[in-house]
Amino acid sequence: MADVYPRATDDTGAQTRVESMVCEYQSKLARYLRRMVGDAEVALDLTQDVFLAAFRMLKADPQRELNAGWLYRAATNGAISFLRRRKIVRMLPLDRDVERSEWRIDERSAASVDLQAALQKLPPEQAAAVLLTSYAGYSSQEAAAMMGITADAVRQRVCRAMRVLRSVMNEGNER
């Protein structure tokens, strides 16, 4: 990941660095997180949390280098934490039709909606591996660095996830 932002020397520098990261990565991270958690509003909240964490980190250590990998790792960890909390505390489902009106056109297709539902059936760690490598376009090595595991572990998670996704998608097509 070559996109490392210049180091800050004060709070203004930290704010400037985070603002430039927000401009470049806000929509990418929000889409990634929406696919991971299945809820646009939660994805926006998690995206905001990532940038707030980046600002706090830069404020505490202006010399720290932050890059896209750090942002995606923070986003993935936030999403996994959210998904774990959601399993503990079940909430009433929201009206998904309202949410879909805000999706990009390529995300509104029946196949995309089916894929989103299938992704929700995966363990969060497998969903993260699939989304980082297939949707966000990172290599197994890059995804491994973001997730704090080996590249082989990423490939294994993707392989297992793809088997489940194929099975779930085939079930949906047979109905």
C-alpha cells in the first residue's frame, strides 16, 4: 500500500491528514462495511468510527504513518465487533426496501441482494476475507496483514466462504 499520508506535526496536521483520508476512502469503506454488516446506517457509523480512531491516533502520535491497510483493518475489526454484539442483542429488522433505495444501481439487482443475504450467513471472519479480496480488490497478502493472520489463512477462509456462498445461492435459485 503506497498511499501513506504525510506525517503531521500538530492537531491541525492530524485533522488535515484525516480529512484527506476521508475524501479518498469514505465511500469505499462505507460500501465495504455495508456489505459486511448488511445495514447502510450502521456502515456509515462504523466508517465514522474508523476516521475518528485515525484522528485520535494521529493526535496522540503525529509521526505515525497511516495507510489504506490500517483503515480497512480498523473497519474490519469494527464490523466484526458489531456483528458479535448483534448476535448477543437481537434487534428488530429494519425495512430493507427503504435501505435499498440508497444503494448504487449495481447493488440493487436481485443477484446482488441475494449475495448480500448469503454473505450474512457467513462467519464474520470469512465474510471479511471474501470482501477484502473479492470486493475491495486486495491480495491475500494484503488482506492477511489487515486481518492479522497469514495469507494461507485468508485463502482458506475465502475457500470455505465460497463453498457456503455457492450452496446458499444455489438453494435460492432452486426455489
